[in-house]
Amino acid sequence: MDTPPELSAEVKSFLRGWLTSYEQLQTLLLLRQRRDESFSPQAIAEILHASDIVAEEALEHLRGVSLVEVSVGSTPRSYKYAPGSIHLSGLVEQLADAWDRHQLAVMNQMSANAIERVRTGAIRTFADAFVLGKKKTDG
């Protein structure tokens, strides 16, 4: 049984720090592939077979991390691929290459990142319970 190929450290870091859902990944890759076009959240939802809300959340997240831009004054709002720097553009290109060559490895990494976020959140919640408990007994 072959083990999936290892992703580069840059792609792993990019996935960990910039994308938190498969919808964000799919949206980013679609917009990158069709970089000369602008899309409404409804168009993205239709293409990706997702809800309008999920598509809009993905687009807004990508806008918030400087990967897409929104057309001001257009109704409905439309979004276009527009990385905020050459560095970001290069990271997206590496991600797209990894997706084309090793889709399973990218999906595994995203799943591992999601599990890590859940664990970290659980640890914080557990630690906060002790801090809150301590405050109650100090008073």
C-alpha cells in the first residue's frame, strides 16, 4: 500500500493558516482557475453545489485574508481572484499544483488541521473552566 506523498511545508502552512474549510479551498481554486471572471456568491454556490450562505462565507473569508477582492457597488456583490501579494499568489500556485497532483494528501492535511483546531479549542475550553472555577473560589 502506497503512502500519500508529503506536501511541502509551505503548502501545509498555507492550509493551516489561511483555509479552514473545503468550501474555501474549492472556491479559491475555482476563482484561481477562472481568474479573469467575477462571481456572485449565488454563482459560486451553484457551481460548487453548496448553499448561498456557505458560498458567501467562503468568499468573505477569502476576501478577509486578501485572496479575493469584491467589486464595490455591484449588485449582487461579485468576487474575483486577487491575491494581495506575489508571495500569496505563489502559495496559491503551489496549493493548486498540490491539489492537481495529490488531492488526497491535501484533503488529509485539511482534515488534520480541522482536528487540531478542535483539539486546541477543547484544551482552551478545559483550561478556561479552571480559570473560571478559580475566580469563583477566590471571591
